[in-house]
Amino acid sequence: MANTHPYDALIVGAGAAGLLCAGAAAGRGLSVLLVDKNDRPGRKLRITGKGRCNVTNNCDNDAFLRAVRRNPRFLYSAINGFSTADTMALFEELGVPLKTERGNRVFPVSDRAGDIVDALCRYVKRSGAAFHKKEAEGLLLDEGRVKGVICKDGTPLFARRVVIATGGLSYPGTGSTGDGYRLAEQAGHTIVPPVPSLVPIVTVEDYCREMMGLALKNVTLTVWKAGKKKPVFSELGEMLFTHFGVSGPLVLSASSHMTGDLADYKMTIDLKPGLDLHQLDARLLRDFGKFSNKDFSNALDELLPRKLIPVVVRLSGIEADRKVHQITREERERLAALIKGFPVTPERFRPVEEAIVTSGGVDVRQVDPHTMESRLCPGLYFAGEVLDLDAYTGGYNLQIAFSTGWLAAAAMAAENEE
């Protein structure tokens, strides 16, 4: 094989990890080529956070590592090298004002994910890295060391180092189709089977379909596992009823706490978390006093969203046409308990293609956590979701991409100086 190295680093995948890695590596003086099978970089980034892009979490390094679900210790060097504060400083310097919202989630002030992508593209261009629309078909290997990639059209691209930053399996329409796993396996790496993480949930109940499109705000979702005295998840936030079950930020977060057979779990929604049972009963008494001559089904308009009322009425066991003044104390207490613990029964996760991130990927035991370089194939690096890393929702997963991309860039630059 010809020993030709026109590039110091060739980065496969122009997502969050690849873009930051390319900009950081070229900014350190390396000649860098970034390749992606899409003609526009950052396609998945453009749809994250419902198009708003929760770019990171405004927390310290210890809090960040506590939010990482799989292999947090592996990320110690990465997050200490490029922290959430560093991410925020970079985007501010690139001309994207940021804001911090509930849960320390960080978004662009514009609420436009495109601004984050555009900033990263400016970062890459300003640094001097080149971008080509190319699809990597395989690695070029010579005596166990990577020498570049061979593209699907047969074009060889030579480089001293290759970074695989192709993402996982989530949102395949954006290009995340597991290509990086195949490239890693070619170099001898083990792939931890990918499964969905941060994923919507299919429910047993038909009434979720009936309430399709209803978004609940400021509710508490609690997940219980059989045999456990304490809930495995309980958080205040937003969620959404869909044609298949439930989704939204709370549900995505809850899903990452649920493993194995979902039949072992039950979920409840506190529709009025700001009121305890006594306070809720007092509220019901006031409303019922106001609407004493109305049918029960018409007396909840000031308490619950309209789409939710018919379902709550049915589950309460109180006849819809019962006059409010006829409702007994026991029935009212049962209604209050239902509002504080609305039942939703999980059946299964939606497919991995609908997950926000993939759990699983390149086994991190075969990757040096101080450099992101392969322990099996010299010159081969990894960054982002292709690794067996994932965290809870809230900007943490994008930060994993940024931190691992930055660390790979720093390590390649340091090696280049030796």
C-alpha cells in the first residue's frame, strides 16, 4: 500500500462530534479532511430538541458525570478537558448567544438548532479543515495500523489518523445507520449490541391514542418497578400523549431508567403536583360548589385539559351524567387519588430508529479514555455516539459528543508534535 498521507486527520461523520473534532484539530495546525455521506453537515443536530437544540447542560463536571448512564468513568478525562462551560464559551465566541432553562438545559437564545450547526460549520471552515461529501466504505489498514479509508465510489483517502464519529442507529434518515460499527469491527473492535435509549414508550391503554396530541406541562411522571419500594424515576416536567402511547422529555428521561421486561414497570402521572391530596380535595369542593347542578363530565373544565376529562371521568367510576351535588365524599377522594396517580402501563419501547440516542456501540474497554484512540489499531480514534456511552436527557449526550471530539483532536495534535 502506498505510504501517502496528504492529511494528518480524516474524520468520518459530520455530526456534533465530527464537526467539533474537525474544528479543534485543524485549529491546532493539523491538516484535516471531514467526510460525510450527506451533502449538509449536522443533519441530526438540526432536529434535536424539537429543532431548538439542547446544546449542553449548565452544570459542573461531577454533576455531568452523575448524569451519564453508561461508562461515566470513561469520560473523566474528556469532560475535564472540555467541560460544559467550555462548550458554552465556544458557542458564545462563535456568535450564538445561549440561555439556561429548567433543569440547567442550555439552548440558543434564538431557539434555532440551525444556529448551532451553522456555528460549528463556521468553526470548521475558519480552522481550515476541508469538507467532502464522501461515504466511507471501509478502513485502509496496513500492518495493523490505519492509513485512511476507502470510499463507496472506490476513492482512497489517505491519512495518518482516522476518527470515526458516525453516530449510532437513532434517526437513520439523518445518516445514523450504524456505519461506524462496521468500520470499528473491521479494526477488530467489539460492538456492544445497540439498544434504544431516551425513547418513546408504547402503552397498554387505548386512552393514550384518544388523547393523541395532548401535551402535559408541569406534571410529575413516576416509574415503579416490581419488587422495589422506591420509584426508579420521578421528575417534574412535560410529556405528550401519542397514537402509540407517550413521549416527550419526561418519558424519554424515564425510558433510560427502564431495563429488561417493561411488564415489570408501571407509570403514574401526578396531574396536579403542586397540590397534596388535602389541597386537591379542597379545590374539588370549590369547583363542585361552583358547578353543583352540572353533570360531572362538565364540571372539570377548570381543573383538567379538555382531552383528558372523558378519560378521567371513565376511570373514576363516576357516571358522566351524575349531577355534581350527588357525588359522595368517597367518590371525590377516589377522583383526587386518580388525578394524583393517573395510570399509564408501559408495554414496549418504540424502535431504536426513534430513539434520541443509542445505548451500546464500540466497547470503551478497547479505547484509551485519555486520547480516544483505539487500543487495538494505532491511528484510529472514536468520538460521540458510536461509543458505548449515553446519558439522561438534558444536553448531556451532545456534551459527550463535544468532549470526546475535542479530546480526540487534542490527542492527535499532541502526537503530531512528537
